[in-house]
Amino acid sequence: MNHSLSSSLRLWLLQVFLLLGVCSAEAQQADYSKLSPRLRLMLVDRQKPHAVKSRLKSTLRQRERHVCAFIRLTPDGGDVLEANRCRSLARFGDIHIADIPVSSLPALSLDRRVKRIEAGRGTHALMDSTAMQINTLPVYAGTALPQPYTGNGVVMGVMDIGFDLTHPTFYDSSCSHYRIRRLWDQISPDTIGSPLYVGREYTTEEELLALGHSYDGLIQTHGTHTAGIAAGSGYDSPYRGMAYESDLCLVANATTNDKELIDSADYEKYNYAVDALGFKYIFDYAESIGRPCVINFSEGSLEDFEGNDQLYYAILDSLTGPGRILVASAGNSAQELNYMHKPAGRESAGIFIGSNTDAAYVTLKSAQTFDMRYVLYSSQSTDTLVLSSSRYQQADSIYCDSIYVGEHPYYFYVVPYPSCFNAEEICYDIYMQTMGRFGRTHEVSLEIVGSDADVELYKVMGGLEVHSRNPDLCDADNTHCIHSPSSAPSVICVGATSYRTWFTNYKGEKQFYNQGTNGRRGNYSSVGPTFDGRIKPDVMAPGTNIVSAYSSFYIEHNPDAGDLNSDISHFPFRGRTYAWNSNAGTSMSAPVVAGAIALWLEANPHLSPSDVLGVISRTSTHYDPSLTYPNNLYGYGQIDVYAGLLDILGISAIREVSATPSEARIGVDADGMLCVSLPQAAQSPLTLHLYSLDGRRLASFTMEQGAVEGRFPVDGLSRGVYAVQLSGDRRLAGSALVRLP
């Protein structure tokens, strides 16, 4: 996220730290063990001499800096926040989201009533046939259902960047009813009188339409696209979103793409903690009007072993629950090499490392000691640097080694710390830096050596590569790249499948993007497992070449932007030019699933995340039946909206009732009679059995051969939903759900 220090600045800071000596917890007069790494860096910055601070002055403003952070207190925590000039913004049991002056961090960390303070990194942002591909059309039509389901009565939350609040897809299909209920723009500078921690909220149709777009809406449009997929009406087009009659509650958060719009002195205010406040804002609004809610979050950051997510995930567990579902994108990193494993018993494993910047960064993890052998290749020779993990045993310290290749210096910084998942395993963050692009002037390979050690390597920045300089070093793969927070247990993590391989843009040009057909996983869609070994993603949905809304303000202010070549069409609406745009990524598949869950919540407003996962596990379709499900490629499979709805309504639990809908029209008329209308005369006698949703057969009726319709009394039954099974003529056999008034 743009509010953590940039990678190059962080590496420069590490060099400065080395000038000041090895940085230990004791030297900072703080308890580092309670602080997440980002907070440790802030404290180190405060300890720099004046001469060093002056070098940073142009980058880090000198007025009092505050950070938004999670803080866990003991039961007797009492006034510890107030006493240290902190402000609690939200509380979840013993965890607070708090505004903390950076100068108060040392005292807080030393207070016995403070158990942990965490400010993780922030997030990085990276419909046409879709409804048919995941079997949603029968849901909209109410086929063999007690009613159609469209998202009516459900709040669709979207936290993203770049919202066009005026796009006609955010009205109903007739453009007479505006469906955005409120927006919290977290980076808006219009904060005078705002009660919110950052930014401002807009709560009326007049305010929202007068505003026109989120503060970043002239340079971003991602949120317009994802919100349109989740809940757009489609206006006068085939590009209708999933839950097209739901109400929208939006949060415009901050990502690296918004960096130029934010005062650098406020960077530390934007991170996971503020994202959590955004989720709370949406859920609180839904609760205030008594409606269920599902939130889509098509953003994410890398997982880590430092513990940046621990309190964040605990709060996500508290925020989600019955009628409160959070959906997030898995990430788009699987076309890259991300992970390397050297098992015990194997002498070595290796890969090349390169970057388009001056730096690269990996994390290694092992419970045993091992060597890291770097080979740097020049045109005439090779140079080797061997680093032994046994040298780096003091946690919370920074070590530096260097080597010259000709006139080019290469620096290797090592930061050891225990894994937050298993304290017996030591992690080593390796920051690598040179002049120019790392690994380009001179190729750089890394081999993990030591037959007794089981070592895992995770890419953080730069790339893992196979190179002709030594093609035997090819041991990395594309796994372990699920993003956070979709990696959280309480979050529904969505990967992307592919159907369409090309489209025609508004200029009449064919645009090709082939990631497969018939529901194959897109090569980019991130795969598991998570860093602590759990299976993710949870579910898949179409994410390749998905058509949805694009911002009129973005089009107006970026007429030469390359992504506009993916616009399907431009059209006028109330004096502005809008677009439908084709895009690809798990950013697109996540709102498909969020919209599907909104349809399910309309049927059962009390579904919890575990309930939703149960439905997904029982009803998803499988692209590759040879695999065991769930797995780290497809999760439980691709969501099937209709089958899931039948499961939620209870038909799947009745053994005698088929999940295949009958072609007969079956319903209840105004007189309370069960009515059956056949599309053709019955070729044999038909039997109708009426079941309660707990599986009890309540009544049976027959229709004679040659009949085309029938009416049957169902007196004495209470109002509610019932299942009907029709059998006897194979052409007409099947089931339906009916509602008794």
C-alpha cells in the first residue's frame, strides 16, 4: 500500500540503520517483541541523529506523526490508551483499532497491559454471459423456486478505488431509482466537521450525485468495474451485475495507486486497520437498517511470517458472522514463480533472481541452519558470496554483506525473526540491492545448500527466474501466492476461471486475451496453500474478459489510457460519456461470488461464512473431475448459484426430491390451491408429492394420462416454502419449490 514506506526507501533506510550500528530491541528503549515490523521501523526512524533526519526531511514530514494500528490489551487495560494520548476508534473484545502518536509507541510497548501493537502493510489493487456460466439465470427467473431472487433487501458493500457515482448501472434498470446509499471516501481532504477518522462520508442521493466520483475518481476506475459486476443494473445493455436489485454501500479506500493524492505525513494512517474500519462501516450501515450484507474486496497484499495479519484476522473474525459475509480476491500472481522448497535430504535447490528496480527481496524459512550461495555472473567470470544462516541469530537485528562485481556493488541485508506461525522456525528477510536493475547487468542466482535442512523460499519483491546461465537452477514454482486478507479463515477467497478468449472493442478491433475456455482456471489466478498451510482459494468464478461499467470521469481525464482499448462500447447518459469495459483478474471474479452470495442472503439472511462455505462445498462444479476437492488450484470448484440456492432453501436435504427442476409450471394460486400446468400432455399417469423442508411428506396427488393441468387443495398447512416432486413421466419429472401464502 502507498502508506508503508516504498521498497527502495525501506532499503535505503536499512543502509542508514547500518551506519548507526545493529538495531536491537534494547537500543530502541521499547519492547520490539510486541510490535509489528512496520512499527519497529517507525521507532528506528525516531532514534536517528539530526543529520540523518535532515536527509529524510523531503520524504517524511516532521510534524507529529500518527499511525492507525491494532492494539490488544489485558483485561485491566483501563486507561492505558488515554494515558498515552491514543484514541480508540473501534473495539472488538480486547482488541482496539486506535490512532496512536508514533512518539507514544515506546511507552505503550513497555506497558505490561499492552500485549501487542500491529500496523500491517496496506492493500494493493491490482457481465453478459457470466450469469449463465455459473447457473444464475434460473435464480432470476424463479424457475421451480418460490420467487425470483435478485438481491432485493440485501446490502452489497464494495471497498475499492475509483468510483463513478453517476454511472447509470448504479440506478435500477429503469433509471428511476438510485441504489448507492452512502459512500465513505477515506482519502477525501474535505474533513472539516467529519466525525470519521479519515476522509468524509456522503449519505444522500443529492450529495453523492453532486460529488460525482470518489476523490481518486479522475485517475482510477477499478471500483466502478467491480461494483458493476457485483450489483450493476446494466442500464440499457446486456452487462447486468449479479445482485442487480441490491442496495450499495461503498468505501473508497487507499492503495499504492492513490499515493500522489495523500499527504505523506498521513501515510501511516492508511493500512489494514483503516481497511477494517471500512468493513465495519459497511456492516454497521446494514445492521442499522436491519438487512444482511456481503462485502466485496478486490484488493490484497502478500502474506508474511512477521505477524502483520494476526490482529487483523482476529477482527475479521469478529466482524463477520450471520448475515455478514466478506469476500476477497485471491490475487493474480500465479503466472510468476513465487516459491521454492529444498527438502531435507536434498543437498541444494536454486533459482535466479531479477528485478526491474534496483532491489529484490525474498523470505527464507527453516528450523535448521543452511547456507545461501549467491553467484553473480559477468561476461568473463563468476563471483560467489556464501552467507550462513548460523551467523544471523539475533532477532530484530539487521545484518549486511556485500560483494563487488567489477565496479558494481551488491548489498545483501538479512533480518532474522521467528515465524509467527511456528516460533521454532526462523525466518530470514533478504533484501538485495545494487546500482541499476538488480540481476540484469549481472545475472544473480541463489542456491540453498545443506542436506540436513528443510528450507522454504518465498518471493516478496522482484522475480524468481530460470536462466540459460545455469538452467539446472529451476526449482521454483508458482504456488503459495494467495493474498491477504483473502487468506484469512473467515474470508471467502475467490479465484478466477476463463471462458471468453477475445472480444471486440468499441473501435471494432478484436482484442485477444486467452486464458482458457470452459471454466479452466486462469493462469494468473493465485493458488495456495496459505503460508500456514491451509487450502485456498475457497471457490472459483469467471474472471477473464468480464464486461462491466467504466468511469466517465476516468475516460474524460485519461483519453489516451491503454485500458480504454478494452472498452466494449461508449454511450451517452445525462450529458456524459460512459463505457462498458472488458477486464480480467480475480478482481473480477470476487464480485461475481459476492453478488451470488447476495442472492443467497435474500433467501436466508442469516447465513454465516461457514454456512456459505458449506453450500459451496456441496454444490460447486468441477472443471477437472480427476482432482480431489478442495484443492489449492480450484478450492471447492466453481460456484453454482442455482444449486446453492436449492441447497439453502432445503431441497438438497430431502432425499426423495430431485435437484433437477421440472419443466412443469408448479405454484400456488390466490385461493391456496396447488396448481400444475404441463408443457405437453402427460404420456403416463403423474404423481405429485408435497414435502416440508425438513423432509416430511405432507400430501400426494395424481394426474391422469393425457392431463395438461391440475388443481389440488393443500388445506391445513401453515404459510411457508414447500417442495413438490413430480414423477411418472420422464419428460416432466423433477421438482419445484412453492410458497404457501
